Amino acid sequence: MSIDAVIFDWGGTLTPWHILDLKEQWLAYAQVYDPTDADSLADRLLTGEQARWSHQFATAGATGTGALENMFVEQGIDTSSERHLAALEAYLDAWNPHTYTDPDAVYVLETLRANGIKTAVLSNTMWPRNHHEWILQRDGVLHLFDYLLFTSETEGAKPHRSVFADVSYNLDVAPERCAFVGDRLFDDIHGAQSIGMRGIWVPHSKNIPAAESTDLGIVPDATLERLADVVDIVNGWNANI
């Protein structure tokens, strides 16, 4: 059966994997929002973020992380205040150097689309859609996707079948004709395979914390060394139908 759509994870797949001090990222927010209590606020925000990801993982995506704004509200932050908006801008700016799209992405996306294959993004994220779209636009790839789904807008998250089904439906391509490219064996490869998609694994995030990762004996349909390999993998599958 031919592959008519390729769906990509974002962080660690369309963007190269980074190991970061996440508290430093939250300090960028806290130092603007409340410089008198920045360290404590950064700790609370980091704890809240980690709790949300842990819960999402423990429920296999049946419960998502929700939107970033919800986490701020839980910490008693007035998300309509100018102080918050300035702090949020500082937080997202601190992430910008770590969000650049893989240099292979333009070639991969343009080649797939030239071959009549649809493309999409499915990302587990708390960040708002407009920031993800700004990043993709900044890097010149936004126009190369037929559909974008960010789980900050959904009830569930990867590996839950519902989000994979959403993308398949909106691309108007049956799951069996879709391939998913991702760096997490459980969230991405297992999730995609559970609905009938083929899974292409990007093995450059082997340092994922144990609390957020399990392989469960998951075997990807293909493993790549660099993002550009997606083209050859999909072409090979389509040549053998």
C-alpha cells in the first residue's frame, strides 16, 4: 500500500534534539515577572511543567498537558497583565536558539510534495499555535505543510489514537497510507503503529529521561540517520507496492 502522507513530530524531529537546563528557560520568565522571587517562581513553573508531562505520559496520552496558559493560571499568575506578557515573550525568546528547523527539512518537504505526498505536523506541546507557526514561518517551511495539529489545543496527546486519527482525517488519507516520523518510540512510533501508520524513528534523542520514555519492545518500520533519509525510505516503500 502506497504512502500518501508523511506526518512529522516537531521537537527532536523537525528540530534537532537539544539537552537543556529547563530551569534556566523558566528563569527567563521569572526574572521578568517577579525578579524578587525569580528562583522560587522558576522552580514552581518547572515543577508544574514536569507534572503535566508526567501525567500525560502515565495516561498514554488519554490526558493531554493542556495549554501553557493554564499552568500559569494555576500558579496565580494574571495572564492578562502586561508583566506576564513581557515575561512570556522573554521565555519564548530564550527558547528561540533551540527551535531552528533541521536544514534537511526544506528538501524533504519539497520533495515529498513534488511526489504528490501530503505533509503534516503533530506535536505534543503546551505552546500556543501562533508561536509554533511563527517558528515554521521564520524558517521558511510553514507553507510546506497541509495540516498542523498541536496538542495544546486537544484533549489528548500522543500516543493516543485520537490525535493520529485527527491528522489522518484532516489530510483525507487513511492511516494505512500514512507514515509518521518521530524521535520517541512510545509517543511517536507506538502511537502511529497503533492506528495502522508506519513509523520512522529518529534516534537522536536517546537521552530522554526514563520517566518520559519506554520502548515496550517497539520496533519501528524504519530508522533514519538524518532527516533527509525520509525521502529514500518513502520512495522505497512506494516503489515496492
